[in-house]
Amino acid sequence: MRKVVALFLDGGTWTVIEPLLKDGKLPNLNKLIKKGTRTTLKSTIPPLTSFVWPSLLTGKSAGNHKIYSFYSLDEKNTLKLNQKTTEGDKFLWDFLTEKGIKSIFLDIPITYPPKELDGIMISYKPPSLQSDFTHPKDYKTNLLKHFPDFSISINYRSGESEKDQANFFEEICSFTESRFRLIDYLLENEKWDLFITDFMFTDIVQHWFWKNMDESHPYYEKNASSDYIPRIYQRIDAFIGEIGKKLPKETVYIVASDHGFGPYFQDINVNKWLQDQGYLVFKKNTSIFKILSKKIGVTPSNISRLMLKLKLGILFKHLSPKFMHTVTNKFSLTYDNIDMSKTIAYSHGYCGQIYLNKKLLGDRCEKIRQEIINKLLLIKDPIYNKPLIVKVWSKEELYPGPKNEGLPDIIINMQDFSYGCSSKLTFKSNELFSKPITLKSGDHKLNGFFVISGEGIKKGSFPSIEAVDFLPTMLYLYGLDIPKYLDGKPKNELFEKNFKPIKR
């Protein structure tokens, strides 16, 4: 049975890849492009990791799979981590398992807890190494035996000095190399037909160092870190070449990204704007300590930046997310402090998504939604003094389907997603605009990249592929039946007319 290897460079973008190809610095990716097809992968709107991966792996949009964010609010307005996929959705591993196709899924978002499949799954960002994060369950013993230094993710945060940046990049490189060793081990020692992984290191390095590479960035700063992004791409390219020598020539290679990448400018506190406009009201019994903290600037944003300035970013590696969340909730305003009996609208989500309080508004929902949209369009970009919001959608427009009830009512695009909020913090700053809470200067964009090469694959280029097209295209690759209920369509145009599906 022909093997399929799918390597996702999280946040990979033609913006970085094209110049490197031109300079001959990605020779192995260039070989795959010349032997196969290249195109743009159009991500979800917004291009959130928590949103796009369910779309990639189910072939359905959020209106049909409901998985939108890593975090959500329960009926008591308490923040909770989404760790379960919705019932009834079939993912790529389910289709493959039904046909006896063995697969290995490594570091793929939304795979904790690990799912049952014919093969191996090593979950993305489990709570700890003590948790059961592999399938089969006992595979964790084998994993930690061969890789005792196995790490879940990169937790260190860079400061502003070049030394801090260098130390952070060194940790990224160390993590990268450890994952390459693990992948090499899995490919050589386990039985598999499909291997798929997501290289998170491209996403991390671009978040932190985009302004050091991009001369058009308003905060461009050339220094020793200016080549960190190209170096990560080049190291991945070398790895592509290394594994390519060990696998059969008829192997089908997919090298792609879940979303693109580009500049990030500032954070925006949409809940502050909603409060200023009279749409959001806090409970009268909200502690005076929290209110005073907000007024004098003791906010999560300022505290985080102070820690990084004092070179205390290493603490983020040793303090658990649960501990940090508990401490933050003690001094800052949370969703639990919002008076939902008087609040018309509130924002929750990384891209400033807005939810309407339907119980309070009743049949006034549509009128109020349009009113809020009209006011949002008047906000000016503080850097270029032009309209901040370039596009607004309703959930019905973006996410039609039976599972869209709990999705945001207003979705906004702020300067090509160059401004953002927080998935966890209600009020991270006492200002409308503030510097990024983590010093990041790059963020997710809609257009990623997609390369497919191998036996039966056409040579050339293709207009684009949607995120929801990935699953049906994989089913076509394996000659499996493609359900009519999918939102995506198989991209048959990627394959030669005499293409023979992979069958066991």
C-alpha cells in the first residue's frame, strides 16, 4: 500500500516561502513543487487553530461541527476549556479506521483526549505528562521510554532583549529537533499507511519575530533575530529531505499549512468598547479591588509585559496555566462579573467576536446587531488612521447549519486580523488599544499554502483549496466514499486522469 505523509507547517505562508525558494534555500520543498502541484489553502474565518483543524479533519464548517474555540463560556458565564469533539462528527481517522488504514496522528490540535483509531495518536498539548495522552493508552510508556525528555510544548516566553530572544529561539530549536527525532522513530519503527503531524514551531517563531523580518511592519526592528523565521523553514526543509531518502519513491507527500501568517499590530479590548457604548454592564457587587486595579492599570496586559521586561519570562514555563488563571481572576474583571440581566452584548474570542444576549433582547436582536455593527465601523485604526474593521459577518452568513446556535453573532476582521483580543481574559487592559500582551508581532492570516506531490499527482499550480476540502480530497486519494453532507468537495483536479486511488 502506498504511503502518505502530510506535514503541516503551522502558519506556513507563501510570503516567507517564495523568497526562500527564489534564493534556493528550500531545495527539498522546491523538488516536491516541481514534481507536483502547489496552491493556496484558504483557512477558516477567522483563521483560528481551534476552528480550522476541525474543519480540515471533518470536511464541515463550524455551523455543522460547532468546534470554534479552545475556550467557551458555560451557562454560569464561567470559562471552560473545550476538550471534546462534538458527538456524531466523523473525523479523518474514523474514515481510515473503518477501512483498516493504519495512521499516526502526532501533535494535531483538538486531539486531546486521544481518539480511538487503527494506529497511534499522540495528542496535542495534553494537560500534563501524567495524563493519558496517547492511543493506545499504554503507548505512552513506550514513548517516554525512548524519549524520556519528551515535552508537551514550548512554555518559555521571550523578553525584549536580544539575549532573551536568542534563549527563546534556542528552546524553539531544541524542541524542533526533539520532534524530528520522534517523527523519525515513528516512521521507521511503527506500522502506518498515513502519517500526519503539525509543526507548531513555525507558528511560534512567527508570532514572536515577525517584526524583525518584515520591513513593512510599523514596529520593524532589525537585529540578530531577523533570520529566525527563515532558519526554521530551512531546518524543516532539510528534514523533508532527510525523511524523503528513507521512504518509498511512490509515497504521496503533502506539505501544507492550516492558515497563513502576517503582521500583528496591537491588542484591542472590545469589551471595554462595549462597556463604553453602554452594551455591557458589570454586577453591582463586583469587588472594589478589581475595579481599582483596572483603573490604576494593574491589568493582565501590563503585568505580563512587566514580567517580560524584568526578564522573568522563564516563570511562564514553571507556573501552571491553572495557577496563572486563578491569580489573574483574583485581581482582574472576569466574565463572571458581567451582569447578564442588563448586558446587551459581550465579546469573547481571539478575534473580537461579539455575542448578543438573546434572552434580554428578544425580537430586537437583529436591530441591535445592526446598530452595533454600524458603530464598530466608525472605530479608527490607531496606527494608520483608517477604518479598523474591513469586514463584518453575521454567524448566519458565515456558519449556516444546525449547530451554529452557540457561535458568535458578529464576526469582525480588523485590518486583515492584525488586531486581536484574548480567548481567556475579559479585560486584559484598561485602554481600548494596547501593546500585545506577549510582545508578539505576527499573527494568523487567511491564506496558507498547500503542496502535494507523488504518484498520480498533476504537475503545475491550482487556484486554491478550502480547509473543508482537505478531508474529501483525502477520501478521494484513498478511493473512499465521500459523504454528501460534507461542506467541502474533493479537489479531483489535483490528480492525473489515470490516477489510481490508494487501496488496501
